[in-house]
Amino acid sequence: MMSCKKFLAEYSQTDVTPKSTGDFAEILYSDGYPDSRTLLQPWMVFLDDDAESYNGPIIDNTKFMPGGGAIFQWQPDYIVRTAAAGNTTSLNSWGTYYHLLLGTNVVLQYLDNAIGTQEEKDLYKGEAYTLRAFYHFMLVNIYAKPYNDSTTTPDKSPGVPIRVSANLSDNFLSRNTVQEVYEQITKDLDNAIALLDKQKKNREVYRISHTAAHLLASRVYLYMEKWDKAIEHADKVLLYHPQLMDLNTWGGVPNPEEKPLVGQYNLETIWCYGRPEEQSDLPYAIAYEISHDLVKTFADNDLRKQIGIYETPEFMKEFLAADFGQAKYVGENSSAKMRLPNSWRSAEAYLNRAEAYIQQYRTKGNAGAAAQALNSLNTLRASRTDRASFTPWELKPADQLLQMCRDERRRELFREEAHRWFDLRRYGMPAIRHVYRPDRNSVQIFRLPARDPQYVMPIPDEVLTRNPVLVQNPLFSGTRLPE
């Protein structure tokens, strides 16, 4: 006797039901990690004071200038205007991040019942918790006021919806407060670190490690102004990954393909992801590039200027419009050494630790904290400055030392993730200016006033249409005009 019950049972020809830890690892890597096709927020390269527009023969009769103009001018309806100008870059970062959150939540919700070792489960859950914390961190810093906003408290400031479930629901998610979002971020990081620190495994740089989780924690606590915690986690990073690239050995010329300053093949990299277009997406790489204002912050003996920035000679202006260009990223058709170029690097841990120590120096008059800050800054600077003319920084008044640290952070992290824009927000949202050149003979100055509403990005209209309980952020009224 035999039964054909199983033979007759319906099953999907295409869907796979994950059963093993390996299955969930694949889900996490394919749906929870940003892969080489994912663009998270490429439009944000136009926002900060490191960007400037340029014009020249190569721009004539193209859509490059208007393609980035609305974002560069901080227009409140930049999404509509950018699409109308023919720029198809990914503008809905909200949707991108929540899609990635779904991948992390599937793993966190169902992995415990999978077939596999506890060690594997701890490892993949640690990765997923870190990624979930990172995505909420990015969302709340794009679409909400900074945690340390001086006009309110984070418990009263609208944040973004917290998404910690993979379940489908007819209920619309409303905005949690900024404080609630950060509490979820730190909770996820605590869980991640507890799991990943059990093994302290050395991972491939395209996978989250215990060191990466500590680096994100140091960044988060720096934004929250919890200086002790920022230092604690930065110390953990530098205990396991103190390496710094010595630019004295780089040869003094830009060579991003063979000697990359970021990405998978840089010795500082702790985690890397994404694609070069995140920081050089058209029309940024043609009609927009790094600003004169940024270039002026580098001393002549700063090797980051020599290696990370190129100046366009006059005879090339017919083919390159920008006066200056960045040499951290090159196009996706370049050598394999530029794969996954967006990096979390050990240099950030030195900077996070230094800033936190300086704030302890400012608030408590702790000279020992100032000495620790200088040690971190000088260690970093020694690897970035021409060895023949390097001079260590010495003790200065606290506010002056803080500004020196902020300037160093700007030089080190320019065109990486959204560091500069997020830093300007937590520095109090100061007034900044943009030089816009609509044609070869015109120059317009656009200003973003201090604490302008556009320091908080509007939620995309397509998101508001799908979720009617969301409340839009305050917007600048009308069209922003040049001065």
C-alpha cells in the first residue's frame, strides 16, 4: 500500500522556503545588504558645502546642469523638478531603506527556528541587527531633525516609523519620535555587539563584523552626544583594527584604481558596500564636483589634497568642466579594485574618539581628555601629511581644538557616505552657500540659511500617497531664488 498524498500536494515551482541558516544567510546578503546595484542616496552629494557647479563646453546643450540643479539649490520640490529635468537617479531613499529593512527583519524574525548551529545563528543575527540599526540611523538623519537639535528635545521631535517586523499588515505606520528611533538603534546595536563579540570572527570586508558594529555604535553615540560611549566603542574598533594607510607611500598622485583611498582593497576598510555612483552619479561627475571651499581647507603638505583631489589644467577645460575633481571614486567599469567602494574605515574611529574627548575637555576642563584627543588626531594626521614637514598639533583652547577636529573630519571624510551633511546638521545647521553656473557666462549664489527647513528632507510624495498617516516635514515656501 502507498499514498500519493505528497505527490499530489501543490507546491511552488519558483518559491523557496528557507529552512537552514545558510538559506537565511543568503536572504540577508541578497535582500538585507545593499549590493553592487543598490543606490541609497546618490542625490545627497549635491547638498553640502563640499559641492559646487561648473560649466564649460562639455556641458553645452546637455541636461547635466539642470539635472542636479533643483537639489543643488535646495528647492523644496526637488524630486519633481529633478525628474522633469530628465534625471532618473534614485530619489526615494525612504523606499530604498525600508525595502532593505524588510530583508533584515525576515532574518531576525525567523532565523531562530532554522536548521543550523547556534554559532551561525548568532553571526547572521548580529549582522542583521547592525544593518537594521544602520538603516534606521540613515533614515532618521535624512528625514528628521538631528538628535541634538537645540530648539526641541528628541522625545518631541518627529522621527521616522520604526520597522522591526517582517509581517504584512493593513495598519499604516506613523512616525516615531527621534528619541524612540535612536533607542531602537542603540538596542539593536547592543544585541548585535553581544552576538558578534561572542566570536570576534575576522570577516570579509563586505560582511558586517564585530568591529563594524562597534564603529557604527561610536558614530551613533557621537551624534547623541554621549561622549563616554562614543569613546568606549571607538576604542574597541581601534583595538582590533587600528590600521591607517600611510599616504607617504602612495606616490603623491591620484591613482584610485591601483591605490584606492576607499573600498574593498584599502587596508583601513572595516566594511564596504554599494557602488561608485553613490558619490559620483551623473550629473554630479560632469557638471558638479568638489568645491573651492573644500579645497581651501587643505594645507599644501596635506597628501590627501595631492592624492585625493586633482586640479584640471587649462588645456583640459574643453573636456572637463570642473576646476577640481575627487579621486576617491571612479566609474563602475573600472578595475575590480573599486568594487564596493563605500567604506566604514578605521580613520573615522580616530575622529570619533578625538571629538568625544574634546567635548569632555570643553565640558569638564579635563586636560587628560585633551591629550587623548590630540593623540588620536596626530596619529591620523601623521599618516596623511608629508613626513618631511609634519608638525604635531599642540594643546589649544577647547573651542579652537574642536574646530580643528571638525575641519580634519571634513578633509578626511569628504565625499564618503553622507558624513558632511549629517555633520553640518549636528553642528547646529549653519548657513552655507552654493555657487551655481547655469551657463558659461553666469554665476548665481544660492544660500541655505541657518536652520533652514531643507536641512530636513521632505518625505517623497509617493510615500505619503501610500501611507496617509505620515505627516510631511515643514517645507521652504515657494521657489528658492539666487541672491
